[in-house]
Amino acid sequence: MKTVVWLECVDGQPTRHAREAYALAVAAAEDAAHDVVAVQVASDGWIVEAAADALAQYMVESGAACLLLPSTVDGNDVAGRVAVRLSAGVVTQVVSMNADRSFEKLVFGDTIKTSVTAAGSVVVATVRAGVVAAFDGDIDVQTVVGASARVALVSAQPRTKSARPAVESAAIVVAAGRGVGDDQGFAQVTELADVLGAAVSGSRPATDAGWIEPAQQVGQTGKTISPDLYVAVGISGAIQHVAGMRSSRTIVAINTDAEAPIFDIADYGIVGDAGTVVPALIDAVRGRK
Ligand SMILES: Cc1cc2nc3c(=O)[nH]c(=O)nc-3n(C[C@H](O)[C@H](O)[C@H](O)COP(=O)(O)OP(=O)(O)OC[C@H]3O[C@@H](n4cnc5c(N)ncnc54)[C@H](O)[C@@H]3O)c2cc1C
């Protein structure tokens, strides 16, 4: 059986999340002597139609039975479109792949692990971020050319890049909740993120307050992430938030309420005022540098 991994690239380099998807495919292939092929799409600007056409065509021509993609915005978009073109099923947010082409995924706020497969000769699956270590060797990549007869890129304006890492691929994420209080409290959270080299995230109230973009929110209606370290500042730990971050490897929570549910899943808890604890942490991290 051949498995194709879409190697999503930024600035010509495979993203950490894409290398994780590749590692997951390679681990399954070692169990079942499958072939794994990494494919990137070359195109003049990003056109999802064109990428989906090119990947679907590659799947047909190569006879591959499985396409894995990182569960990013573009990965999810491409996955659905390729599946429609191939009449394939899509399994989303998988955490592992089995030799029989079934997958495991976590549901109900990560409390239940399920085994899922899709009927048909081809299956498309998106891989949840942070569930395996990223493949760190050289990856032999095949390139397919994405071109669409239906859609043309007329113009593009690159977004101003943040110096901070993206929430979905960051090793460390510092997240703000309602408990940080105001813009000044949030500014302290961003300063803590900067000294740690972390991404800035938050709960829904942080989005509602305009401190973070909706794309930075973690939880049921936001991102699902598994960073090495998640620092929750002034976040109560509502189930809708926890659903997006509970599989983080180490969770640190700062909250004035010792009974806050976030402490139930935290590895380290600090009961205290964010306005005092966050500046102290910033000083401590700076002191160690
Ligand atoms: C369908 C649905 C989907 C949702 N999706 C999401 C989602 O994707 N992501 C998400 O986050 N939420 C989501 N929510 C909202 C969710 O239910 C919670 O309301 C939200 O997560 C609470 O955010 P919070 O922890 O920042 O705020 P709160 O629950 O208000 O908690 C604030 C915390 O800050 C602490 N605090 C107060 N002052 C301080 C201080 N000075 N220092 C330190 N700590 C302090 C308090 O003790 C409290 O624990 C969703 C809700 C619904 C119904």
C-alpha cells in the first residue's frame, strides 16, 4: 500500500506539522511495509483548487490508497476537496495510523480514543498537530504542479508576518483568559510569551476582548494543539477550552482561584494574581538567560 503525505511548506521549507504527518505515516509504514511518498505542490501563488486537482491526479496515477495532510487551515481545505474528487472518505484530526489503514482519534474533549476508518479504495486523513515528534531527517519530496483552469490568482498581498511562532506549530504557547483583566494584563502575557519564544493564544473571552485573533483561539471552536508547554494565564479551564489543549505535554496554570478546573489538568499550578505572577516569571526567565 502506498501512503502519500502532503508536505505543506512555508518559504520553501516543510512545516513542523507537515513533518509530523510524515513521521506518523513512516511509523505506520514500518509496521506494515508500506511505501510513503512526500509530495509538495508547486504553483504560482497558493490556489487551493489547483493544489487539490494536482494531489487528486497524483493519487490516481500513483495508485496510492491513503493521503495524509497536516490539519492546518490549508490542509483541511485541500483534504475535503481531494476527497470529493476521489469519492473518498475523510478522517480528521488523527493521532495515529494502523497497518490496516484505520486511524485513531480522540473525541469528547480527548476523553475517548476511537478507531476509525473510511470505506472505499482511498482514504484521506488529516493529522492533529503535536501528536508525534516531527521527522527530522531528509525527506525525499516529489513535486506536482498545481494549475487550475477554473481559478486564477489575480493579485496577492502578503500578510505582515508576526515575529512570534504560529499557535498551531509552536513548541511553547502562552494563553490569556479573562482573568488577565485588561490590555495591560494582556501585554504582560505577550511579554512572557516573547521571553519564552512562545506563541500567544487565549480563550474565547480573549478573542472577544480583541486581544487575540480568532485564529489564535484554542478550544472547541478554535485550534486543537499539543505543544511541549502550555501556560494558561487567568483561564478557568472550561471544557470547551480544555478540548483544544489538554494533550499539551506540560501544562502550567496561573489562577487566583485554587478550585479552578484548569488545575485538574495542570502539571504545575500557581495560585496567584496574574498581575504579580506573570512579571515575576518574566524576570525569572530573563534571569536564566
Ligand atoms: C459552543 C461553545 C464553544 C466554545 N468554544 C470555546 C473555545 O473554542 N475556546 C474557549 O476558550 N472557550 C470556548 N467557549 C467558551 C467557554 O465555555 C468558556 O466560557 C471560556 O473558555 C472561559 O474563558 P476564560 O477561562 O478565559 O474565562 P473565565 O471562565 O471567566 O475564567 C477566568 C479565570 O480567571 C481567573 N482569574 C480572575 N482574576 C485573575 C487574576 N487576577 N489572576 C489570575 N487569574 C484570575 C478566575 O479565577 C477564572 O478562573 C465555548 C462555549 C460554547 C458554548
